[in-house]
Amino acid sequence: MSGLERLALRAAADPAFLGHALALYAESEGLDDAGLADRLGCSPSQLSALRLCLRPRIEPEGQFRADLSEIAERFRLRLSPLAEAVRHADALAELRVARDRMLRAARDREPGGEPDGTSRGPST
């Protein structure tokens, strides 16, 4: 594994990098590197460098599209599939956060009681 590939692997674990969004997307779609590259319109050898790009910014308004356009131009990618992959990853991340919150709330709630452990039943 090359140094660039090792860095790209680390970037996949950091939400600040495009590699993180691409990893979420590829996993959810069951894509290997060849499939992801095909979907994005690039060669598999370009993926490591692409993963090291900073994730497109959401704010200020319009910056997301500008950042995506810059990345797509730099790597000669089709803009629409790249935008779809990032938005898909964003939706997955939001769903995971919501799921984790629900699971924490369920664990915090005692059976038959309130989240703080008190009961609403009649006191004797």
C-alpha cells in the first residue's frame, strides 16, 4: 500500500474529508473501489487523491456547489454523481445520529419509569 493510499484510508475516518463521505456512500451502495470509480466517472487510481480532498462546505450558501464543481473539474468527474454521493452520505450520517440518539434515550429510560428512574405510578 502506497503512502497516498494509507493517507486516503485515514481520511475515510475523518468527516472533514471527502473520503469519509465516499466511504459511507460506497458502503451503503455495496461498491468496491472499481464500482465507486465507475459511478463517479474516474479511474480507481484517482480515488486516493480524491478521498484526500476536503469535504465540500455547506455554508455560506452556494459554497457546496462551488466546492463540488472545483473538485469535479480538478479530477474530471461528472458533477451530478459526485453531488449525489456526498448528499447520500450526509443523509446516512444524519440517520445514524438520529438512531444513536434514540438508542441512548431508550437505554436511559428505566422499564416502566421515567428517564431519570422515577416512576409515575401511585406512591405508597
